[in-house]
Amino acid sequence: MIPPALDVTDTRDPLGLLDLFGAPFVHDPYPWLDLLRSESPVHHDPSTGLWLVSRYADVRHVLMRPDVFLPDNAQNAVTPLPVPVLRILVRAGFTLPPALANNGSPSHPGLRRLVTRFFNAQRVAAAVPVIERIADELLQPVRSTLDSTGDCDLFPAFAQTLPCRVLMELLGVRGIDPATLIRWSDASLELFWGRPTLERQLELAGLVAAFHQWLTETVRSGSAPDDSFIGALARHRLPDGKVLDVETAVGMCFFVFIAGQSTTGQLIATVLHRALAEPGIWPRAAGEAGLAEGWVEEVLRREPPVTTWRRITARATELAGVRLSAGAQLLLMLMGSGSDPEVFPAPEQMCPHRENIRHHLAFGVGRHRCPGASLARTEAAVALRAAARHLPRIRLTAESADSPMLGLLSFRAPMRVAVEQR
């Protein structure tokens, strides 16, 4: 298959024109992902130096072998940070020692258990009334805006703000505006996973530095309640019996805040956008049992907010017949694995009652599976039901088909969900 963005008379290798940050890939990655799976399932991308792994079985194999495929590069900056940018971060004391996603050390299991305690199924179930209350609070002014102006963007008004407000309540965070946390979190994603210009890097570094300083002051203050997430970090002991250091505790908070608000907000935006675009889904989403949950799973399979994740080989190895040297850097195409027809028949179709609907790898698998998966799923389903109930007469605007997409190396979502009253 040749991606439709390419000239079919062009005799060059289509994969030689692949640009993971380019508009054709960001706007419609599926033809490229299909081509990778069928023609070069372990493909070296010269522009990034990464080996792109796109078949479901191979991605799962890598995730299940953390002894061979290390997580150490998972949070490295995609675009090298020049000296002026590094100076801003150094002056702020910025440091992110291995904590969760990039931690392959003996400290990982204990730290993961700590996070899981705050986001396990029991706590998430107990938090549903909180999520519903916040969703209702946010949708009331949205409805007023629609009644008075006829249109609204659900991304900043609802999809972005809901998970941030929920996370702040669940973790006991006070004294800061949700919009500030969102801005800091989004800046962190763009700085470390984007391809910004130097001018933009300098702007982002200032925001990331402020985020890190706030987290450090919050952790060091000792004012967090004992039963809060930060309070639990303060009491946590490492395998050698030492109390968890401040730097690692800050790194934990940095990871949890970004995953808990930015990526969940991106998931909610995609869930809403796709539900409004699919005939017949929106009217049923408010009341049909299980539909919202099934729709969220299909979005996670087909169009997850976390599209890729990185690994590095601990030693020379072979993957799908391709020899990889020690230190080879891999990019696991999570989005591509969810569209693998060997696992998901008719992958282009959104089927909320698909038999193997939870077999996708959007949250990873194995020891580094996302500990906040249950919360993200629940928030997205509650958000869809609440929006469909409060706003039954909305539709996407005509301009929504050309909505800008967030196009970072590992994150993709619509940056607008523009709707109007019917």
C-alpha cells in the first residue's frame, strides 16, 4: 500500500519519505503504519535514528522482555536541548532521575506499587461520583456558551480541564490554578517529545522549569497530608532502606501529573471527536449500557493518545528477523499495533462491541503497563456520557475536519473539538 499523500509515479521507496513529524503522517498515519507492518515491520528511520516496530506481536514481545529491551530512553528529549535551553533548566535545578516509565532499576517495583495504590480499581470506582460532579460543573457553562453563541470548543472548556481537576482532587493538590498545571504539563510534552525551534524551546524551558520548581517546593514543604500521594512519597523507602530522595519524588510527580492530565485530556478529546463524527453514536452514548466504555476502548485501540513508546536494547538481539546491535533505540508503534489486521479484523472500523476489545496495547503490557489505565478509561467514559447527556443537540462544525492535530513523537490528538448547536 502506498500512502495517498505520495505521488504514485514516484519511484523512490515510499518509506524513505516517511517523516514522523510531517503533516501527512500526523494528519493520517494509518497508510504509513499499514505500509510499515506489511513491508518493513522493524524499520530503521534515518531521520530519528530509531527502529520503528509496528506489528502487534513484535511490540508485545518487546514490552514483555524488559531484560533485553530497556526503558532507559523512554523520556529522553527527542530533539537535543541546546546549551541556552539547558542553562534555563539547570538554573531551576531541573533533574529527572529514573522513576517509573524510564526506570529499570530495583526501585521500580516499590515505586510502581505506591502509584498503583492511588489508582487501583477500588479507588477509581469510589472516585466516579467526583468525576461526574466535575464533569457536570464544567458542562453547565459550555451549554450556556452554546445557547448564547451557537458554538464552542470542547477541548479547553471540558476535555483538558476535567482530568486536571479530577487529579487535583484525588491527589489533594491545592492552591494552584488548573490552567497553570495544564500549561506546564503540555509544555513538558512539547519540549521533550516535539521538534520545536530554538525560540520555542527557550519558551518551553521556562515553563518546564517553573513546573519543576513548583513540584520541588511542594514535595519539600512537608505540608502534604499523610494520606495524599505526595505524603506517601515522603514516607516511601527504597530497597536499601533509605528514604526516597526529593529528586526522585519530584520525578514521580512529574510523570503522574503529565500522564494523569495531558494524555487523559487528549484521550477525552479524541473520544468526543470520534463519537461526534460517527453516525448514530452520540445519541446512544448518554444512556446505552456499556457503549461509552466500549467506545473508549476502540479509540484506545485505533487512535490512542500515546501513539509510540521507546526502548533501547541491552545487548545484541534479533527482532522479526532483523539483527539489532546493543544500544539500538526502538520506537514501538502502539497505534500501529492496534490496527494490525492479524489481531483486529477490519481494524479501520470502530466496533464498540468487538470481541477482543481490550487486547490493545495502548497502556502497554508487563511491568511498565500504565498504572493509571483504570482512571483514564473511567474518566473518558464518564466524559462521553456526560457530554452526550448535557449536549444532545451538538455536532462538529464544518471546520472540524481540518482541526489541527497535536503531532509529537509519542502523542497525537485533536487540538480542537469545535461544535455547534443543530
